[in-house]
Amino acid sequence: MYAINKINKLNMNMLNYLKFLSIIVLVLLLNSCGGKFPGADARKFPADPEERVKKNLAEGRGFRFDDVLGSKGGDFQFASSNELWRASLDTIDFIPLSSVNYSGGIIVTDWYSSEENPNESIKISIRFLSNEIRADALDIKIFNRNCLNNSLNCKVSQTDGVLVSELNKKILKTAAVYKEENKKNKKSN
């Protein structure tokens, strides 16, 4: 028991010695700065925060998130105001949708098959390359799935035929009609 008390006293003495040494080092470091941190003279800096920010930026000692990230505002268009988006959804409204992402500019349908031929189904993917109504604004892909024995043995292939061009034409025509309607509504208001 005597040995344990002696070890504890030795540890306490060592701890006190480290505290004392730390305080001495800290005092010496602060004394070498003259009691002030470099550049801490308040007389050299404007009192107004906006002026301080401008001065710091002019001297190259800071940055603004606006400069890094771009402008504060953005060009927000809602899906209901985008004629091409509305026309696409209205054209394929008979097929259940699997994924729709307006900000990503993509619509993906689920596999769709008619009651007449349940072993054959299609899936449509529409990617928006532009918000303008033009022939190259959409990237449409149609996939065919032919199954044998009720979805056990399926073969999937991409179709680049007439159906893609007809769907593209139908969406563009519908979008053009929606755009004309919007123009008429804006003029009447």
C-alpha cells in the first residue's frame, strides 16, 4: 500500500511539473509576440464589417462563396411551365412511370404490355437535351422485351425504328401546341 501511495505522489508531482512547464512555454510564446497577435491592431482596420470584407478581398486575404459557386440566383423553371416536359408526359400517359426526374431531365417508364400480347412489352426512356422545342431536344430510347413462358426467359433489345421517330414527332407537335396556348394566354392577360 505504501508503494502505491508513493507512485501516486510521484505521478502527481510529474503532472504538476508538466502544468508548470506548459505555462512557462505559453508565457514565453506570448511575450515574443509583444503581447499582441500579428495584425491585431484595430486602428488599421475599418469598423464597418462590409468595408473590412472589401479590404480583405482587395488584399487577397479572403474569398466569397458567390465567386466560387457563381451567382446567387438561378433560372428556375417548373415542370408545368416547360412545354416539352408536359408534352412528353401527356404523350406517354398510358404507360406507368418508373422514374421521373425533372431536374435531371429524364423520364423512364415501367415495362408495358398490352392485354393482347402479354409476353411482349416495351419500356421508354426520354432524356431532355434542351428545353427548346426542336428536333434534337430529346433522346428517346425504346426497349422491347420478348418473353417465353411468362417472364422466365426474356430477351431485351433496343428499337431504333419508326416508333422512336413517331414518338419524337408526336411530343414535338404537342409541345408546339402547348407553347402557342401559353402565348395566347399571356397576351390575353
